[in-house]
Amino acid sequence: MPDKLDDPVTKIERSLRHVAFIIKKRGRDILVDFGITSPQFGALLALRENPNITMGELCDKLFLACSTATDLVDRMEKNGFLERKRDAQDRRVIRLSISDMGKRVISEVVAARRRYVSSILEKLTDEEISQLAQSLDRLHSLMFQEKVTS
């Protein structure tokens, strides 16, 4: 009976989990330099992917209670990362959008994360980097298809 720790699925799952953990931890360290918390940055990314969404839609995207999301958005608005705007068709509805400062923070944080990943990838050959990129793209594609069909 083969050792479970040597099983390729076990190795791949563990490696992906460890890599994701390291990148997430490094990402948190980077966020500190920009004066933004991890949940706030997650909200900015959700807003970038879903421009002008409502508070309720943001709650759904972040899997947060509305009261928690409201506190989060209040702090983000106070710090200049986002703006609340009344909907043109229904004045009762408040839409959220990323401010110029929020866009700048996203850009700078993502650039810092890429610099970190790049510094690690420098230790690989061009062929290894290409193979890794292709394999991760394929894995992501399969996972996305699974999510869509589930």
C-alpha cells in the first residue's frame, strides 16, 4: 500500500495550500505598508470586479453580515478608499465605487505582490516558469468549469 504522503494528489494539495498561505501572509505584510486591512483590500477587489454594486451585493460577495460590511465600508470611506453614491434611477439605493486612492492602493499592492512572486520565480528556469504557468492555468480552468457546472 503506497504511503499517503507520497500520493501525488496529497503532494499537490499540500503544496498549493502552503504556497497560497505564504502568498497570503506576504500579502498581509504588504497591506500594512499601505494602511489597509486584508478585509478592506478584499472589498476593494470585489468592487473592482463588480463596479457600482450595492451594499447588499457586496455583503453577498464577501460573505459578510450587513452590519459587518457596513462597518467595513464606513472605515474605507473615511480612509478615502471608496465612495458611496446614490443610484440615478432609485435614490433609495446606494452604490459603492472605488475612489482614485483605492485604485492606486490596488495597483500598488498588486505590483508589490508581483514583485515578491517574481523574486521567487527568478530562481526557476524559463522553461520551469512556462510549465508552471501552463499547469496553473489549466488547473484554474478546470476548477472554474467545475464551479460553473456545479
